[in-house]
Amino acid sequence: MPETSVEENVASVRRWFDQVWNKKNSVAIHEMLAPDCVTHGTHDAGGDVRGPQGFSEFQARILDAFPDMHIEVQDAFGFGDKVAVRWVATMHHLGAGLGIEPTGAAIAIGGMGIARFANGKLAEAWDNWDKHSMFDRINAAAAAAQSKSASA
């Protein structure tokens, strides 16, 4: 399979965020990720996520916790086989997918990543997203709800 152009890779990154997160399309994960893909730092606990199945499980947990998640890609540009991306996600904590009862907390977080492509598929990625801010907002909402119920 011929290598893809920088422009095609940038378009693939934009498609990834639209399909996987905004349209909640888990089939796109299996279409777009190489079978041995590793995404470093992606997991909500900070670790790596491996392969399409591992990413599908991660996506299911995140979307269970934040079913209204929307990600806006603010920048995406590439060089060679890599694409850099900067994004902002907005969502509400409405499910227990992270092992935390829903708080309803409104959350906006940002992230950046670098994706490497091989044979037209995402082969490896390095993610840096604001996990701490996300959990701080969830914990603050849970504490506020607990305080409110204790004083009632």
C-alpha cells in the first residue's frame, strides 16, 4: 500500500476526532488504527492503550462517563508521517464509566497529541490531555453534592 501524503494524514486525524468522539463511531477505530497501534499516555490513568480492541474499550468507558462529549480540533498540521493536533473537549459527567457515580459536572479540557501513520493507518500516537482537571471537576461536583445532601 502506498504511503499517504501529509494532507491525507491531517485529514485522517480530523476524521478520527469527528468519527470516534463526536459521532461515537467505534467501527472507525477498527478501520483507522493499525492492529499493533499503541497510543501512549491516552488512558485516563495515564498509561498506554494498545490496538483497536484496547482503544474501543477505552472509548466505551469515556463515552459512558461523558455521553455528550464533543471535541473541537483547533489545530492539525503534519510533517512526514506525523501529525500534531491540538483540541478542546466539552462534556458533562453523566455516567459511571470511570468508576465514579455521575455528578453532572460540566467539563472542558484540552489536549495535544502527535500521531504517526504507516500504510494509511494510525500506527502510534503520543497523547497529553488534562486528566487532572477532568478528575478535579468531577471530585468537586461530588463533594458539593455530598455537602448539600449532608446539610439538607
